[in-house]
Amino acid sequence: TFNFDYGIKEDIINKALTLPKNSCIIDCGAHIGDGSIAIAHVLKYHKREDIIVYAIDPSKFKCDFIEFIKTKNNLNNLRVLNYGLSNVNSEYKSLKQSGKNTGAWEWALNDTTNKDDDINKFIKLDDLINNNIIKETIGIIHLDVEGMEKQAIQGGFKTIEKYKPYLSIENNIKTGQDENGKNHSLNNKYYLEFLPKGYKYLYNKNQNNIFNYE
């Protein structure tokens, strides 16, 4: 539903409304657009259509659905890119698992010619920038890519180093308890190991860790 991970979307929107004119937001692992559509709609409502939201997902079916909803709602500030993000430009296959929602699919490099496999293109974020597919200044990156967060960051390291965007990254490492006894992921130190120097962990929001360049 569109109110899933409400706190994460609220956090991104609050930050987005402070971005300079003609910035953009990267929403990778966009799934059915439950995040990117809602964010684009709120930005339009607040007359910030100058901020472009890029919904990036390797599933063509999902990208087609996002395009359909985009058209129905006249969201001219939403762009849909049918890719996955990784540290190599290659084809990946989805590791579909019965009983799990499609937003929880994991991916692996394609090593088979099985016609039944769902094959999808993955690309480096740096190459989306270098090829002028994304032209705006990147203000926010949201990653919900089922364990491929590290690869996505590595493939966009130069872009992140250049634009120093606000980062909202799904927790996919390990869980524990904070000083208040609340369960949450402890992977903030893990991500800082391969983010550009200067990034600081801010806080945990729902299932995501938030980082900002200082």
C-alpha cells in the first residue's frame, strides 16, 4: 500500500522540500512506485515540480505500472528507468521465491540461458550520469534493493562523491538493540566503510539508516 514505510517517505519529503531548484531524487528499488509516486505527488502539491523523482527498478512490469499511474495523475516530475543499480553493467536474473512479495526479490548475475529466467539489465549509477540519462543535481538517494545496497553505492561512488546527496539506505545487515532497548539494524558503521569520507550517520528511520555529508 502507499502508506507502507510512511516514516521513510516523510523523511525524504521533508528533506526534498529544502533542496535547491532543479535537483532530483533517486528512488532505486522503486517496486510498484509506492514511494516515488507518493513523493512526486507531494512535491507537485507543494509546487516543487522542479525536483525530478527517478523511479528505478529492474522489473519492466513494475516500471510499466508506475508509468500508468504517473500518466493518470499527471506527474510530470516523475521519470521511470527500467534498470537495477549495481557495480557492474550486466544482466541479472531474479531469484523469485514463492510466498514472498515481489518487492523482496533478490538478484544474481545471469549465469544461465534458461528461457524461464526473468533477465534484467543492471547499470552503474555513475554511467546513468555520464550518459546524461540523469542530468539534474542529485539531492537524495533512496536505496531499497534487497541486499545489493553495497553494489549500488560502489557503482555510484563518483556520483555520490560529487553531489554529496542525502542518503536513505535500507537495513540489510544485522539487527540488535539500541541504548533504549529498541530493535533496529546496526549496519550504519558497515555502510560508512565504503561511502565517501565525510558522510555521517544521522539516525534510523523505520527500516532505513539515514546518512548526510558534513
